[in-house]
Amino acid sequence: MFKSAKKPLTILLVTTALYLAPMQAVNSEDIEGQTRWNLTELFPSVDAWNTERERILSEMAKLADYQNHLGESSAKLLEFSDKVSALQKATARLYVYTSLKGDEDQRDAEAQERLSLARSVYAKFGQTVSFISPEILSIGADKIEDFISQEPELEKHAFGLRDILRGADHTLSLEAESVMANASETLAGPQSIYGLLVNASIPWPQMTMPDGTEVTLNQSSYTKHRANADRAVRKQVFDTFFGTWKQYEPVLGQILDTLVKSHTFTADSRKYEAPLTAAVAAANIPATVYEKLVAAANDNLGSMHRYLKLRQRMLGLPDLHYYDIYPETTSLDREFSLDDAKDLTVTSLAPFFGQKYTDLLKEGFAGDWMHVYPQPGKRSGAYMQPGAYDVHPYVLLNYNKSFEDVSTFSHEWGHAVHSMLSKRNQPYENYSYSIFTAELASTTNEVLLQEYLLKQDLSDAERLYYIDRALEGIRGTFFRQTMFAEFELEIHKTASAGEALSGRKMSEIYLGLLKKYHGHEDGVMTIDDAYAIEWAYIPHFYYNFYVYQYATSISGGTMFAERMLAGDKSAKDDYIGVLAAGGSRYPYELLTDAGVDLADDEPYITLINRMNRLMDEAETILTRMGK
């Protein structure tokens, strides 16, 4: 998972965690052998962090003195823009420290309180600079361009200034912009309410496992037990877990409906055609990309259904139900140490990316940039945090020595090197890049890692394992995320059409998509109505048309990887060029110029061709194994 977002004047905002654990003071202790990041590179102490927070707030208050004066001269505009950048950078660093510290142990009340303070600084910043866009627009494009030509130092701010001018038709009056900024925390309320409800308020049910142990079936234990090898157990897990969600269908529907209404309010207020158009406009991505993605997934559901039938064959089941989608069909009796993960990442990428790229990897590996192993209270999952421009990226892992952990390691370091390349080639003002290109940097690494391993002399069992992991990645990242994207699109269209959007209606829409994507009507997989409530379990629906970028990224990343594997000499330079460009250009045009047009069929055809090729080999191996 990548944490970053692009804002006008390149304000680097780092997304906040959806999950906040119940507050209770504890001392976070490392497990034996823990590999830790060094947060003193950010701040030597909490006291130093508090001092910096007070300084930022004090400096922030002075920005108001520049209101109505930005058009006086190029020097005045430069002076103000430099101050805004400096405060953006300092505020990001302030947040990064609290975020990383809090994720070491989410039970630590003091750390969570500091995180809340950091978020408040961001909110205050947004309110303070809300006058920028209306004032830049009142100055006008001609005068701004004159200022840029007169003052060379303004060049680093030029992209952000022109981006504001691009949004002229959707920028409001000064008073209205101030209202929108002040309403930002209120409009984000549904996300906070959802997080508190599902993580701190819903009483999760107990379930007795076959060995007699009692487990609390919350989100974390559900993801573990839904893959149980015993079919009856995983059915019970699904029924129990989603039965609990079903009890909250009305209130969860109301929460998501309120969020959808907030998106509609923002889109209408800013005179966008639809919430989707407003959401993709921030990064200047054509809505046709979203539409092409959904169409491509629907056009290739035959490959998705073929994969599900392949899973059925590998599991040896007489039929398929939705609760059969997670158990492992293959296994690998091999552990990978952290050093193995480093070596495999470097070795798999070196032939394609070259010495400079691998040197950056090794530089990162040598530093104290990672928090590696699971421990009590630590945030689950993995991410790369790039927000501290003057320091370096940080990587959180929960490494358990499986191949999936190696793949995740390569994924997150793809993000990290992206940030390192952007930092080395761009000033802070153009450093922050879109999720649209960010996830491409990680998925390309995963494909090349898979292809490297498949070129080794492997047993049928190990080869089948890596093929299965690759196929499951395509199912989960392309088809599942596109299904989520289609659900988001449908609920927003329903609301925009003036139809009631209740929890029941959301379940109805989601059930239809589940059945379509999984071939229910064609007898591929039975989707029980009880699982229609799964939409309520997906926190990404609170990110505002976000998840589609995972699906476009695996498509674009696969296209880059396939070009490299085919010996395309321009592919490496195109790819590294995208990473080094950071946020200096709009992501869609950046990728299109690099030969990957995600509003065109080719990236999706390339992905599906790889999927079909992998399934061909898997079926051959299974036949050879007598399965």
C-alpha cells in the first residue's frame, strides 16, 4: 500500500490509517530479533516533535499576511510559494513521525493522540491556504506566466500554479473556498465513523474451531480463517462473519450513503459533471480510463471464470461456492529469510533496471528504513511511507518468511525506489506523485520476480505454486478491484439519479456484481445471497474512486514487464523516466508518452494474455501430475 496524495500547489498530504485501536497506554516492546526503523532521523525526541509542531503553527499563521498581495510581483509570489512549500514539507515530516510511531503499537494512547494532533495541523493548513486558488485565478494566466518568465526560481512552482489555473472552471469564490476548506473534516466524517464502528463498536462473534479453540471472528481473524482447508469450517466462517455485518446493514448503508452524498455535494459545488469526474480531475486523469477499465474486465470475464474452474480442479471440489475462493490450492515447503528477500528482489530486477536502480535498493537495505516483523499491537499489512522528503522513505512490513512476504517486500521497495528516484530528480514541489503511477512501480516488480522464479529449474509442484500466486494476484488485483470500482460507480450513479441508496440497495447492487464476476448464472461459482453484505467490509469504498488504480496499475505494470521480457530496448528508459518524473507531469500523459495508454485496450489485452498463458501452463502441469 502506498501512502500519498497530490494537492494544489503540491501540498504533500499523507493518507491517514482507517484503523485506530482502542486507546490504552502500554509500552511497546520489540519481539526478539526485530528489525526496526530509526525514527530519530525524523525527530530526536517527542519534545523536539512538539517544538516543531508549535513552530509550524506559528509560521502558518503568518501566511494570511500574503492574502490579496500575491499579484503584486513575481518576487512576492515566489516568497509566498517558498514559504508554503517549506511548511508543507515540515508538516509532512511532522505527520510521518507520528504515523510511523503510532503504527509500531496502535494500542499506545499517547502515540495515537500525537497522530490526532498531526492531523489537526494538516486540517489547519488546508484552511489557512484556502485563499490560494481563488487568488491565483483572479491574477490570471497571462500575469502568472509573465511572473514565471521573469523569475527563474518560480519554475519549481510552475506546475502547481498551472494546475490551479487548469481548475478555473471548478474553483469557487474566496468565501466559498473557505467554506469548502472548513467543511473538509465534516465531509470526511463518514470515514472516521466507519472506522470507529467496525473496529471499536461492533461486537464480533465467537466461533469454535475444530480443535476446540475459541476465536473472535473480527476482520483480522476472518482473513486468516476464511482460507481454512476444511470446507465446512470456511463456510461457517463466512456465514458467521457476514451474518454479523448483515445486522448492521442499515447503519452501514447510511454511513456510506452519507459519504456518497458528500462526493455529490463536492462535485456539484465545483460544477463537475459527476462525482467520478471530480475524483479523477485532481490528477487530470480522463474518466475514460475508469470506463475502459470496467469495460475491459467485463469483456474478459471468460478468463476470470476459467481461472475459477482451474481453482476448482486444483482443490478437487465437485462445485464452487464463494467461500471456496481463498483456500490455498498449492503450497511451498520453503522459508525465505529477510536476506533471501533482498537477494531475490535485486537479482530479479537487475537485468531490466540496471546498476543505478539496484544501487538505490542496496542503499535502502543498508539503512534503518524498515520495521520488519510482526509484534503485538503493530499495524497489520505493509506500506511504504514517502512523506519525509529530506530524510528517506520508510517501509513497514509484517514479514513471516513466506513467498508472499518476498513478493510484498519487492512490491514495497518498488515504491521506495520510486520515491528515491523522484527525490533525486525533482524538487520538493514536484516530488509527490499520483497513486496512478505509484502502484505501477510496485506491480512491475512483482511480475518480474514471478518471471525470474519461473525461469529457474523447478519441480512441477514449485512451478505450479508460483503460477498460482501470479494468477491469484491477477484475480485479486485486476478483477476484484475492478469489481469494487464498478460498485463505486453504480452507487454514485444511483444517488445522482435521485434514487434512494440504502444498505439493502447497496447489497442488491453488490450481489449482482458478485454473481456477474464469478459466473453464478453460468454455473461457475455459486454466490449465496448472504454474502451480498461484503461491500460493508471493504474500507476502500471510503477513499473516493481510489481502488481502480490498483487494477490499472497491474495492467500498466504487466505491460512494462512484458516489454522488458520481450527485449524492448526502450522499455527500461520509459519506465525509469516515469519514476524519475515524480509529480512533475500529469500521470496519464506521463504513462501515455512512455507507451502505456490506460484508456486503450492494449494494456488490458497484455494482462489477460499473460493470465491465459499462465493458465495454459498450469493445466499442462496438472495433467502431467495426474490431477
